[in-house]
Amino acid sequence: MRIRSDEVLVVVGMQGQGKTTWVKWLLTQLKNKEFFIVDVNGEYTEFPGDHIVNDPGEIEDLLETAYEKGSLVLVMDEADMYFNQISTPLKGIYYRVLHLGRHRNLLRVFVARRAADLHKDVYSQAYHIVTFRQFYPRDVDRLREFMGDDAQKVTELKDYHYLVYDTTTRELREYPPVVYRPPVQKEKEAKKGWRSWFAWLNSSHF
């Protein structure tokens, strides 16, 4: 799976099936990238920067800043809270991030539990759909709109296994669970800047 620096990546799956762990693993694979993370549940605190937002009211400001800055990774956890199917059509910064973000070289990662609740436009812009196990008919039907009959395979996935669908080639592959090593465990191997960041994090927040 080759991730483009300007693509939309959708990650969906039931709670407890590994989607957040997968996104964290992805972030550790991206070298020399700056992260802007919409993190309403505070699950990405091991990643550096002051761009982690726990207040949903601040999300639009973060999206505006990320869009203007460009050339970074924008992770939107619980994305159906603000890119939801009820919000039709998308407007303002939500429209620009989704439809015009590639011009800003934004890698946009949309994470949601229920595939059916995420706005259809997000799927239409996606290069890759990563899906863990789903069993609600509405969620399978939403995936079927973009993945075809192969979407039914999401109901048969083992724990922590996932499918990756490439929307350009229509290739579908199943993968075993990822092995995620939190960046804090790499502190001794990291550069001085990373060590100082973790020292600041530990002294300021814990």
C-alpha cells in the first residue's frame, strides 16, 4: 500500500477492532512529516506538537490553520462528528479541506466507527479505504457503494484484520494486525529534539 502525500484516506471499523492503532502505526511510518490531529478523545497524545485538539469547538480553527499551512498530515478521528452525512452539502473549510486539500499537499486521514455516518463525499475523494470488521447492514451497504460486492467481506474479518481497497485500481487486499510501537518507546534511538520534546511532555502534562 503506497500512500500519496496529498490523498484522502478513509479508516472505518467497529470499536475495539484496531483502527486507531492502525492510524498510529501509519503515523510512525511517515518520516519528516508534521501532524495536525483532531483528537476529541485524546488518544494520540504520544505524538508531538501542539496541534492535538480535544475541544470540538476548536476544530474549524485547526482545519483553517492546516489548510493554510499545507504539506502536512491531517488526522481527523471521529470524523463523522464533523464530516457527517447529515451535513449535505459540505461548506466552508470542510469543503476546502476535503475537495481542495490536495492542492495544499495535505494527506487527510478520516477515521470513523460507522461507515454509513461518514459523508459520501469523503469516500468519493478517497484513494484508499481501510476497513476493519463491520456488521451493521447500513455500514456494509455504504461500503458497497464504493467497493462493490467485495464489501460483504468486512463482516467475515477476524479481530484486528483489515481490508485495504484501492479506489484507483479497484484492488482489494486483506492484511493481518499491525505491530505498533509507540514513539515514546523509541526515545533512546531518537534525535535530541525528540528527546527534549518527550521531556517537556512528561514534565508539563503528567
